Amino acid sequence: MKVLTLTVALVAMLATIASAQEDVERKWGVSIWGVSYHVNRSIDYDEANFGLGVRYAFNRYFFTEVDALRDSNRGLVLPVSVGAEIGFASFGPCRVAAVAALTVAYYQNDRTESDYVKWGPVPGASVTCGRAKTNVIVILSPSHEPIAALAASLMILF
């Protein structure tokens, strides 16, 4: 939890610095993945999920993104997403948006020594200030607890 708190503080600081830049519609973004929080605390998940991704925005609302990162099971995950981002609030130069994506992801699960593909909806939220965009997504679970994890990334827009 300390890693998540420190990451959120760092992202907020970077977003404040980046918000001084003019608000221009930017098509490309590089995602820097970092942390997750898991509802199920009985499994030894790794909450440091480092990786990179690339996002292309077709317009103000629709995007596609490809990522590669180390997941919480200490394996590689390669998600490909298409989605929408709808702004619903702003504070100062920053915009808050709801995010909804359809994602297909290939997983190498080192904890269970298995490879598999999952797909489904991935809801989330973003805060954009200048060239910095923070993203928090919800990893859904088909089990009795609907939320498996929250994951956060920082995106630099170009």
C-alpha cells in the first residue's frame, strides 16, 4: 500500500508540473505501468507491475492501446484494448474522465506455471493535466467478488 501511495503522490506532482503546458489534443501516449492493489489479500500478489505501453487516440473519445508489463503473478501480460474515454468534470486545467475498454490479454502466469488468454470489459478513470494522464483501471473477476484488482499507470501524451 505504501508503494501505491507514493506512486499516486508522484503522479499528482508530475501532473501538476505538466498542467502548465497548453491544452492541445494529443494523439499518441506512452504508458508507464507501475502498481496494483488486490482485493484478495490471501495470495502473495506482486503489486509492482512495471511495463510500458502505447496508446493512439482516434479522436477525443476513442482510443486503442497495446501494453507489455509484469503482472501481479510475476509473469508477462500483453493486453490489447479498444475503448472510449468520456470527460465528466474538470478542476483548473485538469480533466477527469470515465474510461471503458474491451481488452484481450495474453498472460504468462509464473505463479501457476500456465499461459492463457482472457478478454472482457475494463472500466476505469483518468485525470489529464497537460501532457500527463493518470489512469486507474478495474480488473474484474468472474468470481463472487466482482473486483479482482485496481491497477494504475502514468501516461505521457505527445
